[in-house]
Amino acid sequence: MLHLTLRQLLVFEKVANHLSYSRAAEELYLSQPAVSMQIKQLELHVGLPLFEQLGKKIFLTEAGRELFHYSRNISQQLAEMEAVFDEMKGLGQGKLTLSVVNTANYFTPQLLAQFCQRYPDINVNLHVANRDAVLKQLADNSTDLAIMGQPPDGLDISAESFMDNPLVVIAAPSHPLAGLSHVKFAQLAQETFLSREQGSGTRSAMERVFAQHQIRPRIGMEMETNEAIKQAVQAGMGLGILSLHSIELELETKRLVILNVEHFPLLRHWFIAHRRNKRLSSAAVAFKDFLLAGAK
């Protein structure tokens, strides 16, 4: 029988998530030697090395990958147990961990404000990241629910759409195409685009629509935030493709305009997603139902 502790599993899971002793130590408010000692004790109990070091980087061994799989399942079961006991005690409280892609953060705070007014005793922990990071959080079971664009096929994820997400082509008001009543898609081949990074849902949608028209977009610069793209487009550095939800203020103040390009807007949807086999807490169920009911 393995004589390991939950504390050791928690420390191991943090190191495995970050592949870094120092980052795990920071997150756990421990010293790095303390984290290393916990891992060494765990390796003694298991009887196999869990990490290997190549150069300055550490990697999970085969045994480490197996333990990581089981430790995540154990963490999930413990979290579910805690939620069930809280509900049985009738505490009237709950915890919700929510991950959202960067673009969704333009409207998520307003939704959460409405939700928290309705359920004031639910404590919400919000994580904002790009699409790849949110998908990893779902895969790692480190979040209850996620708000994102269309989830990829092949993942064990349940997702339901709750709101439209139109993508539009934006330009500075002084851009030559801004004065046209209609812009043919082929005209975009001559334009420079300011684009989100690889792994962004907006970038993926942009690449798909250009590929459908057999045109390779001219990417002048990659940026990790929508705010940076908006500023660059306003400065006349090129065009952008962003969610309509992310540019409402700039449209009102007339710092940006939407180009009337054929085949745009790209009609997409926002989804609320979670692991298919995850037992949702009452707080997570309440938030999911709140979104699907229209968030009113």
C-alpha cells in the first residue's frame, strides 16, 4: 500500500502543472526546498522517479504522468465531496471557478454582477486566458465551467451556446476602405492585418475564413490582447478582426469603424462548457442555468 499524503499529492500536482519547483512554491506559499522535500518523499513512497531534469527544465516521467492523472481525479473527487457536504449542511453558500477566454471578459463581468446579485453567497473565482489555456484548464479539471467560442471536436467536453458572437473587420475611420459602402473579400488580400496570437479563437476563425477563399492574410503584427489590436488599428497600422462585443466603446466614440465586407460578420456563438463527466456543484449548475435562461 502506498503511504502518501494528500499534502504530497497537492504539492506534486502544482509542480506537474507548472513543471517548475519555484512556481509551485510561490503558489503554495512554501519555500522551494520544502517543495523539493515533499516530492522526494513522494518518490520514495512510489518507488519511482516522478520528474527528470534535462538542462534547466524538468519533465514528468512515465510514472509522473500516471500519478498526475490519478492526482487530478482525486482532487476532483475531494472538491465534489466538499461541495456535497456544504449543501447537506445547508450553508447557503457555494464556490464557482470560472475560466473565460480573453474576448469574453468584455461581457462576463456584467453577467457575473447580475448573477452575484441573485446569488450573493456564491464565491466566484474568475480566470481569464487565451483559448489554449482555457482548454487546458478544462482538460486538467482545474475549472468548473468555461466560457469560450466553439470547443474543438474530440475533447470530452459538454458545451451549450448561450449568446451570439459576431466577428467583424475593423478599421480606423481614416482608412481608405472605411468610405466604401461594400468591400469585396478579395480586396482584403492587399491589406495588412493586426492579429491575435496563435491559439486564440479569433485567430483560428480568421484563418479559416481566409483559407475558404484561398487567400493568405498578410499579418503585419501578432498581439496577445484585443486592446493592443484596437490601439494599433486606430493608429492606422492595419485592419483587425475582432468580436463585436470587444469594440462597443470604440464604435460609440467613433475611434473605430466596421467595414462592410462580404461574408462578414462571421456568425459564431459563445458557449458554456465543462468536462462531460464532471459532477457540477449547485453553484456551477446555478450559473449555467442562469446563462442558458438568457442571463436576465
